[in-house]
Amino acid sequence: MNIAASPKSVRLPPFILDIIDPQTDKTVTYFIPRQQIWNEHFAWDDVSAVGLTDIGRATIYALSLNRPTMLAIRTEEKLLNRHPPP
């Protein structure tokens, strides 16, 4: 998943690094793809991204990665055999 290309992430000010895990209310940092392993923090449930850790859950929530538009795009990608990504 290319989180950096998420339209919502582009609108966030670059100084916002701490986000809240909606499950635990714990303050964590965003998932950093160059420093962390995707599969340790996220999984797929069909076309929905699932957070496996506080960082994963908070990143999904903060960037609205399961908003209806994203789910529709992933559904189309699945029909074209391009989801889930390799």
C-alpha cells in the first residue's frame, strides 16, 4: 500500500507526526514505510486495511484508508487481479 500517495496524507501538515490509536487512545507515530515493515503493522481483510498494531490502527484511522472511495478503488483493483498488492 502506498500510504505516501494517499490524498489525505498530502493535505496533512508535515509536522504532524503523532496520532492516536482509536482502540487504545495511545499516542503513536505514523507508519514509516522506509523504516518499518508493512506486514508487521497491517493486513488485508478483502479490500479493507486492518491495523495489527497501534501504529497500524492509528495510521489507517488518521489517513482514512478505509473510506468508501478507497474501498471502491480496491474493489475495482481486485476485479483486475491487482489487489491485494504483491
